[in-house]
Amino acid sequence: MWKLSSVMALTLLCSTPARADSPKVAVFDFELLDTSLQGETDGPRADEQARLLRAGDQLRKGLAESGILDIAPVNAAAHGRNLQACGGCDAQYAQDLGADLAITGVVQKVSNLILNMNVYIRDVHTGHLITSMSVDFRGNTDESWSRAASYLLRNRLLAPNYGSPQPQ
């Protein structure tokens, strides 16, 4: 079984007769799942919270031509929930904005050296997950987080052949 790329999913959504224009996309700020010992003892870090916001902004800027919506009207509510475990509240928030797709992300911190960035794309109208993508990265720095988001944009979200079946 192969996954659809988000670009392919966007194309499919755009090509249906009911949607002649580009789909509207709500990109939510990233969340942090800190399973590190440091996180357990020290709690949330301001630098990591800032990186979460920048990662979401980086995706929004990279996808700007896809009809990105302003999430400000639902941002406070979204920050008050765990978007990965709220039973589809991300789709509801996105629908409240008039979006067709909801994009959420989680950075899992295993340690200051080992991190993982995950992005999920959900069809707001059906609530179904269209695709997910992930990248492991090393080092808890501004540069490593930015490179991880850039990799997902370049090689997954905007890659025309990601997830397509390969000729045999």
C-alpha cells in the first residue's frame, strides 16, 4: 500500500467537480511531545516553544500558494488542546475557518540529540487522515528544526512524486 503525497491529495481535492478552485488549508502550530529526562525534570523550555511556532510559520510560508488560511480565530482554542488526541478537533477548527485541509505537526523530543518531526494532513470534510510524513533529526537547535521543516516541505509536502507508485 502506498501513501498519497499531500500534493497529490491537493490535486485530487482540486480536481473534483465540487471544488474547482484550490483547497483552503489551515496549518496549525506544532506541538511538542517531550519524552526526554530533561523535559521531565525541567519542564517546557522557551526556546523549544519558539521553535514550535517557527516550524508552523515555515510550513505556512512554504505552502503559501495553496490557499493558507489565518488560524488566529481558533489559535487559542487549538493551543488549549492536544490536536493529535482530541478526536478530530483539528478538523473542526479548520472547518470553522472554511478550510478543506487541516495540517498539524508534532515534534517528539527523545533527548536533546534525538528528535522527530511529524506532519499530518486531514480532509476536513470527511475527517479522514490523508497522509502523514516524518523526519528524524539530530540536535535541538534552531538550525536543526528549520532544516527538518524544510526537508518535509521540499521532499514530502511539495514533492510531486512522493508516495506515488513507482513503475515496475
